[in-house]
Amino acid sequence: MTQALKGKLALVTGASRGIGAAIAARLARDGASVIVHYASSAARAEAVVKEIRDAGGEAEPVGANLSQPEDVKSLIGSLNGAFGGRFEGRLDILVNNAGTVEYGPFLDSSDTSYDTHFNLNVRAPIELAKDATARMVAAGWGRIINVGSAFGEAAPLPGVTLYIASKFALRGFTRGLSRELGKFGVTVNAVQPGPIDTELAPQPGTEDHATMTKLASVGRFGKPEEIAAAVAYLASPEAGYTTGESLTVDGGWIA
């Protein structure tokens, strides 16, 4: 287990499964004390925490519905008591991973669908970053990493217009905030995954899985651990000269 992030506090949203769980495990492996956020599945989050602890890492779960503004506003403050209060007033690494996507023609979309996409994919990361920024600026060091999507770079498939719009917005926020925070020792970057092998992705044997696999230059879906590796680099001290970037990890899907 490396210790590049020893003494750092990390919050990973949407970390009870899939990409988020892999990111939490990797940051803990690199020495960070990790807050494993979940929306509704406490049992899944506890399982992720147990796995991290069993591997010698440090983690605690926290629940919040990030589609609700009041929960977003209270989340950062609730971290003060984590790990026995050792990190009170601090947050060194924020990984905005929680997100959602709904499929269907844009003409059939509703106001509810619009709110769902933008509250969770855009508003929550912005609000969390705002609260985290004050702590990072005070410490003179910080990492904000937004998990976007290859759809934030291009639109290779139809039926996800609101999702694409939300991920383009997140990418723009990443760039804008990086301009403001660099002078304080805080970097802001995004990781944009392509198709990743998780339970929420199209499953092998389906037409969607076959179509998306063919679009990837490497001829396969990615692994959550491959996204976690990209996040780990951007969270590391070695990435201090990297900011405002959107790192697309998609196996050549939109090349």
C-alpha cells in the first residue's frame, strides 16, 4: 500500500458501488482517509468501508440525498466529526462521482427529468465544491475531481440529450473553477469515462453492449479500477501542475 495521500481526507460521492467504490478503495490504498458517500444503500456503503478496512485502509460511510439541495448543503459540515474529529474543518480531496442518466427521446423528456439530471449532475458538484473550496484554500492545498463522461466531449449516441447537456456543463464548471483556484494550491480536473463494466451499464449479450463495444478502439468496456487509477493520479501530489483538464478514459470510444 502506497502512502502518497497519507494524512489527507477524501470525500467520494456515489461510492457505494461501481466506479465510486473503486475510487474510494484506490484512494484509501494510497493512504487517504476516505468518506464513502451513499444516497440510499447504507448496506452497500458499509460493505465498501469493510473492504477498505480489511485491506488496511481507513474509511467511514455517510448518507445524503444529493438531489436535494438541503442535503447537499449539510454534507460537508457533517464531515467535521469523521474519524474522531481528526480532520475538523478540512477536506483535502473532493471526488464528485455521483450522477444519473435517463434514456429516451428528448421530445418525451419532462421537467422532472431535467431537474433530476441537473440537480445531481451539475448543481450538487457545484455546491459541494463551493463548500469544499473554503477548506482547501485555508489549507493551501486541495484536489477537486469531477467524474464526468465521454458524453461531455462528444455525442456518439442518441437518446441521452439531457445527460449530455449536464456533462458538458460539468466540464465547463471544471475549467472555470480551475482558473480561480490555482493560485491557492487547489487543482480542479475532470475524468470522463467511456463505457465501464458496472451493473448500471448495458450488460454483455445485449444489443447496446455490442454496439458500444464496437465503438471502442480497444474492443471492450473499461473497468472501474481504470477510472480509479486516473482519479488517483489527479488526486496525488504529482498532479500539482495539472488543472483545468478533462481526462477522457474511454478506450478510444470517441477518438
